[in-house]
Amino acid sequence: MKTFDLVEVETFSGEKVLREVVAVEGDTVYICTKEERLSAQKEAREPVCAGFNRRYVHPVTAGQSNHASVSNP
């Protein structure tokens, strides 16, 4: 995984959401929404993100990005 990769994340409640990778440090993957990343870039600031253990973060293939069961709140 690398910065800006689209990933599917298993949240603490068991929900699956699509997010972008902000950074990877060891076993922690920092993620945010695409909207937050674009807003942060426009405002010249670091994006507000959340860190998840790598085991809960999965790369998304082209076919998965439009998957109906994945929410993107």
C-alpha cells in the first residue's frame, strides 16, 4: 500500500468503507476520505485521518470500487 491508494477498511463496528491511504508507518495505515484529502491539499494542511492496523485495511481492485455493499459516508 502506498499514499493515495484506494482501500477497503473494516471499521470498529464491522462496517466496510472505502478510504484513501494517507501514510503507512509499520503496521499502521493512516486513512481519510478523498474529500478530506482534496480539502487538505487546497488548504495546504495535513488531512485529518484515522490509523488502522494493517490487518483491517485491504487494497481495492478496479471491480471492487463500485461494490454496492461498501459504504463511503
